[in-house]
Amino acid sequence: MAPPSALSLPDRLGIPKALVFGYLGVLLFMVGDGVESGFIAPYMADHGAGTEVHASYVITAYGVTVMLASWLSGALSDLWGPRRVMQLGLAVWIVFDVLFLVFALAPQNYPLMLVFYGLRGFGYPLFAFGFLVWITATATVARMGTAVGWFYVAFTGGLPTLGSVVAGITNPVFGQFGTLWVALGIIAVGGAFCLLGVRERTGFARLAPPEVKPVQSLLSSLSIAWTHPKVAVGCVVRIINTAPEFGFLVFLPTFFAKELGFGEGRWLTLLAVIYGTNVFCNLLFGWLGDRIGWRKTIAGFGGIGCAITTLTLYFVPLAVGSHYGVALVCGMLYGVTLAGFVSISALIPALAPDKKGGAMALLNLGAGGAAFVGPAIVSVFLGPLGPGGVVIIFAALYVVSALLTLYLKLPGQQGETAPPAATTAEPAAVQA
């Protein structure tokens, strides 16, 4: 092993040097994907969907395909290699985004919005999570956690953090529809960085053994749900982790921008502040989880913490009115506690040490499932219960996640001590 002074800067930071352009490409890709996150729901409502509830149906359809693609990203990477899966994801995103903009959004065709925006949902999980598989197949055991952590810094740094910043700059210049075309250009640049800049050969080839057949690979990535029930419970916790985040993006733009009078620009800034805070705190809570225990961190800071800050994010600004500073503080608190879930990415693979690949596939399924569950809850309950009722449901789900997390004891772990040998665990390579 080379002495620290001989290591490159990326290696010292825990980023595999051969994948540097991939991390940059994922960041740019997710910036492009996140540009629309702060305004697409109300924009569709005003341009063909008719109401926020109808717009939420479009986003729910998108969430279904995101969920499926998140699961497929691991299984297909095993069969085809991560690079090929990323190529497919990039192509899907570009093709169906062009169809969505030209044939659905511009002529305000609601049925085609459902079709093209929904199908576009296959794009980003295949691209981004395909690269995550590439990381887990390449990074060293000692740096695996850090390498994956940097992936989530790039992922969340783009969607919705920097994406919202870009939208705040380009919307006044190009308008919202023009901004969506700018986002497409950023997506293309990010894809080029990844697919042209990364030459590491592991990701070019199939990862699964030659004897593993396609159907066998897909089924084995699901069977872990009943052979290792704690992994299935962990998947539910992962869904609850970000389901409210995706649900909030349906109705909070209207609440903050219109009802409280902040306007679109300050709402997009608020969104960037929430998830910018989250990006920085992810590293803090990752460190804390290794010190005091993953379950404690997830249940206490993530589950209970988010239950409290979810309520404050909506009801405190509602009570005090148009006080932007109060909204910023409430948003930052939600971003901080949301980072309390970061250790779930370490906990779920550790629950099935003999089948870490299947556990990672189910983890990806949970991450994608959140994009469906959050908007689906809004679709069902926003009409009868209003925004306040939906927020209470989300807070209750976070309490449920805390209770479920208490069940997720590691094999051989009896107490609440920190996970043993957390930094020397086997790599969570995604394989069938």
C-alpha cells in the first residue's frame, strides 16, 4: 500500500481516482435532473394538468418507473456491466424528455404528460445507480464507505440542491419552459463526462458469473426480501426516509411561493438551503453513526427528528406568516434531521452479510420507491385532508420508521453499541 504522501488528492479524499470524472458527471446529471424539482408540479398544473392533484398523478407515474429502474439498475449491471446500464439510462432520459417537452408540455397534452414524463423516470436511476454499482465494484474495502458517501454528496448535491440554484438563475432569463431545455443540456454534459471520461475497465464488463442467467439474476435480487426479512424492513425504512421529500415537492412550491408570498425565486433558494444543509450533515451523521451505532442514529435523529421537523417545516411558517428567516431555519432543521438516515446505506447490506448484492438491490428499490410513495400519498390525501393533513401523515410515517429501525439489529448484536468493524466490512458489491 502506497504511503499517504504518494496518494493522489482524490484517493486521499476517498474517491477512486479512476472514477473522478464519473462523480463529476453524476453531479452534473443530477443538477440537470433537479432543475425542475422546485417548480415542475405547479407548472404542469398551470399548463395542461389543471390542478395540483392531477399534476401529482403525473409525478406518481414517474415515481413508479423510478422505483422499477432503481431495482433494475443493480440486476442489469450484473448482466450487462454498469457502463452499458448508464448508457441506457442517459438515452432514456434524453429521448423521453424531448418527447415530453415537445409533444406533451408545449401543447399542454395531459395524457402524453403521463406517458412521456412517466417513462422518463427510467432514466436517472439506471444512470446514477448504475454508477453506484461501478463504485462498489471498484473501490477498495477500506475506502468503500467513503467512496459511496461521496456518491451521495454528488447525487444530493445535484438533486435538488444545485438544481434549484440553477433554476433560480435561469427561470428569470429563459422562463420555466426554457429552463427545462437548459436542464437537458446539463444532463447531456454530465453523461459525456461519465461515459467518455471514465475508462476504468471493471464497469465495461458483466459483473455476475457467466453461469448466472437473466431471470435468475432478477429473481434472486427479490428473494432476499423473504430470506432476510430484516432487509425487507430496512427497505421500508429507506422508502419512508425520502418519501416525504418527493411528496413535499408536489405541494410546498405553491405553499411557500404563492400562499406565503415568497415568490418562486425565494422558494428555490429555500429548497437549495434545505438540501445544501442535508449534504453537509450527511458526512456528520455518517461519522456519528459509526460512533454511537447505526440504529440509534437512524431511529433517533432520522425517524424522530424528521417527525418533529416535518411538522415545523409546514406549521411554523403557516403560523407566523411571511417571515422568510423563520422558513429558512425550519428548512435547515429538516435538512439536518433528514441526514440522520444516512447510515441506512451501511446498515442494510450488513443485515445480510452473505448476500450483500441482493441487499443493495433492495436498498435501491427502497430509494426509488420513495419517489412513488411520496407523490402517491399526496395524490390520495391532498384533496380530502389538505396540505396540513398530508404533513401529519408524513410525520407519522417517520415515527413508524423509528420503531421499525429498532428491529434492525445486526447479526450477533445484542446491545446498542456501535457496529463492530464498520470500516472494514466487505464491499457491498451489487451482484445477483
